[in-house]
Amino acid sequence: MKTNLIAIFTVIVIVLGISTSTYATIDNNAKGIVLTDITKINKIEVYGNVELYISNGPADQVKVYNRYYAESALVQSQKGVLRISSYKTEKLVVWVTVNELSSITAYDNADVKSFGKLSSIDLDVKLYNNASANLNLDAFATHITMNDRAKANLSGDVAQYNVTRSMASSLNRTNLTVTDRENDAVSDRAKTAEYAGL
């Protein structure tokens, strides 16, 4: 009898231990992975099916909420340029905290969103294919280039504002306040003019 009770107790402890460790593993994946070796981000390039959140902070940091290393995704930093790409059907969710950001370029089906106000002295945003941007800006100068069927929803405060976009693109700037100068050009030659400078 004593042996049976000890055996039953041991089985219960083992089952509870296994279920607790499985729960902890799931919880860690939900929190995301902080990539500690990425610093000094000046430019961000996003390719594929990525949902990118950008916020300002005292130090640069990248947090990936999916298991990107197991999903054929790439998060790479080289000479101040952070490149993020994923071509899976499920969006790769990434949160980037930056100190001094000067450029955002998004391709394919990438979604770029600011988390809070995105502060920058001079910000250059380029959107291609079906990429979209939802940015709440606090910047001195902002240059937006929209090609193909790109979409942008801009809000916040900007002193100097310049947009070059294709006719197929969609721009909402109802909640954007421009204090000094603005230029909004619609052209089918937005992409051609950019490639001519290469």
C-alpha cells in the first residue's frame, strides 16, 4: 500500500512538472525575443510579410515576437541598417526602439506603425508595392515617397513636408499639421525618378 501511494504521488509530481514546463515555454515565446547585439540603427528596411512597430527610446533595441529563426525570417543589422524580412503567410511582428532614425523603406506587404510619437530631425520614408505606413510624427523635415499601391496614414506635427507618390497610392494626412512648408506631388514617375538617381 505504501509503495502504491509513493508511486501515485511520483506520477502526479512528474505530470505537474511536465505541464508546468510546457506552460513556461509557451509564455516565453509570447513575450518575444530581445536581440541584444543590434545597436546604432539609422535606417530600417522591411521586406515581405512583416508588421513593424517603431518607437523612440534612449537606446536602440529590437524585439521579435515570433520565432523568426524557425520561420525562414531574417533580422540583420549591418553598418547602421536594420533589415527585416519574412515571406511566411503569418506576419512577423517586430518592435524596434530607436534613438536616431533617418530612413524607413518598406516593400511587399510590410506594415510600419509608430508606437507613440516618432521623433526625428529628418525622416525619409519610402513605400513600395503594397506596403503601408501608419505614422504619428514629431519631425522637422519629412520626405515621403510612395510607389505602386502603397498606403500611408500620417498624423502629428511636421515643419517641412514633402510627398512624391504614384496615382495608385493612397495617402491620408488629415491629422498631420505642417507648420512651415509642404509639397505634395502626384506622379506616375515617382519610381522612375528615384531609379534615375542610382
